[in-house]
Amino acid sequence: METAVDPQTLQAINVIESLKARYFRTLDTKDWSAFGTALADDVDVDATALGGDRVRGASNHVAALQTDYGDRVTVHHGHMPEIEVHTPAAATGVWALQDLLIWPDNIRGGGFGHYHETYTLDGDRWRISSTTLTRLYLDPTAAQRLFRSSQRYRWSIGRWAASFRRRRP
């Protein structure tokens, strides 16, 4: 039997979910200053399970992402949050992850995993204080080109686009 959750806990969960949504949006749109506001100043980011680095500090993490993702299209989705509020100023969460990265030469990579996070209430704002990324599956087609430069492909896309325009009111 589920127990009733108090309104303050529900509000904290809602705010943390919005925080993570903002994290994904600002990461993918490369809005680095807004992205940094989602992080605690002393955030601990561990991406070693993905072959990445462990980085401490919001400014260090933002700088690393600017270098790694600056010229890539990225799409990050977080699903099915499991948020637990432990105290009025501390929470943990696990998010299912799906990501897609596209390099300038149209090579793609991506897969599925989880974000394991801690959150801290900093004044009146929740922030991500640690995140550990894990990978369950990496897309084996990572070295395939997304787009072909063939005339047939361009013709197909052109017909699709024209069809779409005709259907719009």
C-alpha cells in the first residue's frame, strides 16, 4: 500500500523534474550559461562507465561539454524519474537515459543507460550535486552515416517535404 506524500515532498519532486528537463534542453541547445545554473558549484560528474572522465566543479563540467559537444548535434532524453526526497534539502534520483550524438560529418552515436543523481537545495533552488552515468546499450551503428548524398535520397526527401507542405492547413 502506498503512503500519502506530503505537499512539500511533491513540490520538491516536481521542481527536480523541471530541473532535469532544463538540464537536457540547455545541454542540447548549447545554452551553456543556463546549463551551468542547473549544477551545484561543486558538482561531481562521473562518466567513466561510458568511457568518459570524472569531472568536479560546474565550470569544469561546462567547459568539458563545450569542448566535447560544441560542434555536435545532441539529443538527450531522461525518462521514468525515480526521485526520493530524503530531507527538505537533499534528494536522490535515477533517470532512464536515451541519447543521440551527431558529429559534423553525420556520424552518429548514442544509446541507453541511466543517470544516478543527488540533488541539493541551494538557497531556494534545487541543483544537481552529483551525477553518475551508466550505459546499458550502445548503438552498434554508431559509425554509419545518417544521411546519404545520393540523388535518389535527395529526390525522396524533396517529395516528402512537398507532400508535407501540401497537407498543412
